[in-house]
Amino acid sequence: MNLLFIFTGGTIASTKQEGLVRIDPFKKGMLLEAYREKYPEENDITYHEWKPCYMHSENHDGESIRLVAESVVQAVTAKEGYDGVIVFHGTDTLAYTAAACAYVVGNSCRPVVFVSANFPLEDPRSNGLDNFHGAVCFLRQSVQERKRGKGEHTEGKCQEYELLEGEQQEAGCQECGLLEDGHQEARQSKEENYKGVFVSYRNGGEPCRIYRATRIQAYRPFSDVLRSTFGSFVGTITEKSGRSGDSGCGFSIFHPNKSSSFEELPDEIAPLSIEGMSAQSPVLRLPCYPGMVYPDSAALKKQGIRAVLMDSYHSGTINTKSKASCRFYQDMFQIGIPLYVAGINGEAAYESTEKFARYGIHPLLRLAPVAAYMKLWLGISSGLSPEEFLEKPLAGDRFTINDRAGH
């Protein structure tokens, strides 16, 4: 399996020295060595590496994000024909860079997976190795699905069949209802499910999971838990033990999330351009909190702000009663800066949202706030009007939900 590794820094590339976590240029070697030692049977990787930037992710701005995104675009179109790309990134701003990369390649490219760590690799609490291993397993499965889609032979038994034991094997695989003979050849290709940009991450007490990059939420203070919109995820990594002697390591498998309650909407627009992205965003993002002081609308115009994005409370609401908030909304409408609200789930709305239409406020249903911010930034920087792209599905950011209990 021929992969491209894009190193950008972050905790996964850091070491704690003299009480501070510092970037360590030799850390990538430690990660690869740890992987080979723990998963000797899965060491089927050849790779090239790029390093467009190398920093702690809290220091990212538009210029460094553009460098990473340009590298991803170059990687998925490279003549070398990489089977997949792994981007090593810090956790603080991973959601932002991953969403930007997703929007500039869409869901038609070979898979790109972001990998990070909650603690430096030498810390026993670190999930960095697990996240890297999850990315490799996912990419390996994508190669198998791509071969099946082309009608090529793939070695070994179907991974779904391989998990079954005893009576379950006698009954046949639930995936297609067939027994071992002819099982693998009969499976339909699911290559489309492995295209686009993803994030591999293991939360504490859970298996490693694969997520769509455009559904990742920003990390909360005091927490290293990765959250996605409505808890949605693409699939889970399972390790089957007993295949590597006393090591306890095994043949690891990616299981797609087959919940029927989740339906991803296909891309309706072409990927956005990264060319116009500069260090500072033309989008002002505002949190909601009681007694907030709203910015001066005239000053925003002078600063080149082209849109305002507000993160709603968990109920999908913002203050529409105070004099300060209403004056701000009116001023924005009058000077022609559109105002959007993200974090709205599309269920029963509260009465305070009745004023949205009066003030020209645009609610963004089921679009992750980070994704909405990056989509606005990229689109506006490319000279597009938000009406041309913002609410049209791209890179798996929009979906329908029939029953959230399925997640």
C-alpha cells in the first residue's frame, strides 16, 4: 500500500521537555517504529512524506491552512497514484484544516485521513498510535474496495466473513447472505464510501472511529473528546486478537457504519478553490453568551468582513430580544453583511427564532459550525456569493436523519 504522509506538527509530533510540550522533528520516526512493533502483520506500507508547515496547531491561520490544503490537492492528483493520504495535525485546529481540505477536494478523490494525538506519544494516555493505526486500516480497506470495484482479485477471505464464528459462519455473512465460497467476489463495490476527507480518532473508552471531516466539532475546554454532528461516524476499527503470538495484536478491520438512519447527501457543487485564501478570514465568527457586546458594524465593513457567523446555543437560538442584539442585526442588514446562525438541528424551533426573517438572519440547518465557517471563508475568498454554495451539499457536510437513535 503506497501512502503519502503530510506532516504539519501538533502534539503527535511533540515531546514534553522542561515542562513544556515542544515540536520534535524526530517524533515521526517514533510513531512509525511503534506501529511496526505493535502491528507486525499489518506493516504493508510504503510511503513518501511532505512537510508543508510544521507548528503547533493553535498557531494556524489562513496561510498555513492553505499550504496544507494545497498539498492535499496536489497529493490526490499526483501521478504517483497514492492509495491514500495521511495528514498529521494538532488537535486544536484539526477540525478547521480538515474541513478546508474536504471542501477543496470534495468527495470524488481517493481518501485523505487526518491523524492527531491528545498527548505526546510517550505518554501512556496518548491515542496517537491508535489514531494512526485506524487511518491505515481504513485506507487498506479502501484499496480492497477499489480492487473489487474494478473486478480485481483480492487476497484472503472477506473481512466481514472473517469476523463470523461458528453458527454465524454456517448461516452466512449478513453483508450478502453468502457462505465463504464466492462470498468476496459477490460483494458490491463500496468504493464511493471511501472517497473524500476523514478524521481517525479514538475517544477514551471507545474504539477508534472514522469521521467525515466536515462534521467535526471544535474541541471543548478541558476535554480531548472528539465530537461530530449528531454523533455521526463513518465506521469503527476492530482489532481481532490471537494472530501475532504473545503480542495480542491482530488483524484489524474497518466496519462501516450501516445505520439506516443516516443518509449523506451527494455533492451538488464543485470543490471550492483554495487560491484566494489569505491569513485573515473575511468571516467574523461570534459565540453567544449573556450580556455580550456586539461589534461595531461600520468597523467590520472597514476591516473587510464579508459575513458574520454566530454559533447558536444548543437549542438553536440566539438573543433576539435585547436592544443591543436587535440593533446589531438591523445594522448588519442595512450595510449588506449577511448574518448566519450555525448549530441549528432542524427540529422544533423556539419562539425567539421567529424574528430571524425580520432581521435577515439565515439559519444553517445541520451544518457543523466549523464547517460553515470554513465553507464561507473559502467561498467568499473565491469571489462567490454564499447563495451559490453555502447550503448546497459538499464533502459530506449535509445529510438527512430519520432517527438519531441509530447513532
